[in-house]
Amino acid sequence: MTTQVELLPADVFAGVWNKSGSLEEAATKVKEMVGGRAPRWAVLARATAMRKAGADLKRFPIGDK
């Protein structure tokens, strides 16, 4: 399954992520920006992959929706 989350440039994704107050807020904003498929799990997966690659992304509390 392909989502459109990957189509968002990394710097734009990071800005949205870091300005959001929760995972749910970040997922909603990303979905609006890509205008397509952007499930919550895909947004979280992209953030995790970017962190592993060295991106400075804030962490939301565990259990955050």
C-alpha cells in the first residue's frame, strides 16, 4: 500500500511535525497537505524513519492520539 505521506518534502514534513501539538494534529495536517491517503500509521512511520536518518523531530507522549 502506498500513501502520499512520502511525497511531502522532508523539510515540510518536519516543520508540520514540529509545530503540531500531538500525533493526531500532525496526521491531520499532513493529510490536508497531501490531499490524499495519509493514515496516522504512515505519518508516524515517516517520522520514525526521518529520526533514524538524523532528523530533529520532537517526540509526542506515549499513548498520544
